[in-house]
Amino acid sequence: MFSRPHSRDLRRGRASEPGRVYFVTTTTWNRAPLFRDHGYARAVARVAHLPATWTGAACLAWVVMPDHWHGLVELHDGDLSKVVGRFKSLATKAMKKHRGRDYPVWQKTFHDAGLREDDDVKAAARYLVANPVRAGLAQNVGDYPYWNAVWL
């Protein structure tokens, strides 16, 4: 019988390694397509774009999808969980300011995959920002408004 893991089980074994780039995915509460609302999507995009959001890290690329957010985060120091938690908190506050959302925005956990030293970071960023095209939300990356990458 399959049992759903608790969030503490997902965090077990998670190590934050300064200098490593992480592919991060965080989903909305119950995968609700909250970011189909352009006001919410813009609020999250503004938070993702601000360097002040990423104390102890740098967000190299990101995309807001209807029910999740992907980011390519380079950890400088500290704890990846705290960096992602700060982003989620600031994004939630921005959404609440936009339209008074009082119920949960994000799932408590997030998924991360550390890129290996021999991984091509720009290739990972291209993959990340092409997500809306693969999902059928846009014909071309440039047609989708809620993404950015430091290489532009």
C-alpha cells in the first residue's frame, strides 16, 4: 500500500551546499491553477525578479506556471529551505496585497535537484523557461510573460 510521505520525510537528507545550483519546483496548494489570474502571476513574478528576495542566493532563471513555480537557484550561503521559504512567504504577501488571499497559496514542501558540476546551467535554464511551450501555454518562449533569466 502506497502512503503519502510527510513533509519532514521529504526534507530528510536534504543538504544545502553553497555554490551549488538547484532546480527548484514549488506547487500551489492542491495544485490549484492560481496563476491563471494574471494579477497573481505578476505579483509572484515581481517577487521572483527582485534580488532582495534572494538573500544568500541568486535566482538565475524562473518561470511562473498556472499551478507551480520553477526556479534555478544558486545558493551562496545558508539553507536552501530558508531561501525558498522566504520566496514563498514574500510571494504570498504580494498576492494577498493584490487581492486579499487568506487561504494557503503553496504546498508546504518543495522539490529540489542539485545540478552536478558538469551540468550545463544555461541548458537547464533553457529547459526551465521552455516549460510554458511544452505545456501548450505559448507557441514560443518569448510569447509567455512570466519568466526571466539572468543571461538576457
